[in-house]
Amino acid sequence: MEKYKMSNGFLGYDIRVAVKILNHKEIGRNNFLWHLRGLKILDSNNYPTEKYKSMFLMDKISVVTKSGFHSQKIIITDAGLEYFEKNKIYDKVREQDRIYCKNFCNSSI
């Protein structure tokens, strides 16, 4: 799995890869991002809030694709993945998703 270099020199994984590493397939990248905004981990532009950026857990970087276009990627470090696991961030995301589906989709997960 490819790692990306953040502005502070740390290496990290793309958010899509990070979700796979956390081994949770029921929530996709976009829904995961939406819930991270709800938990105030990301701001409205999908930038990590200062708290998480200053802890060197996450960053948003610009990369050049194979076709020469610039793309923004949210990067999570190994320490960020450990923090997510330790603080059960994914469990909070899954619970938010369950409540959302129950309230708005007339469904349950």
C-alpha cells in the first residue's frame, strides 16, 4: 500500500486505504468523511481540524495524478490509525450511520 508524504514529513495512507486497514467495509469513503465532519475531526472542506493536524495524525495534501491533474488527498498516519482504534472513532462513525439510516432511510444496519 502506497504511503504519501505529508507537509510535516510524516508518511500516511489515503483515507480510502485507511478505511480498509481499519477493516470496516460497510461504510464507504464518502460516508466516512461525512461522519468525520460530524465528529469535528474534519472541517467542512475535509481538512483535518487543527487538533488532529497538530497531533500529526492527519493532513490534506495535493498530489499529481498519472494524467497530470492535481488531486487532494486526506492522509492518515500510522499514529492516526492507532488513535482511531484506541478512541473507537470508527465505532462512533458506525453508530452515527446506524442512527442516520434509522431516522432518514427507514432502514437499519
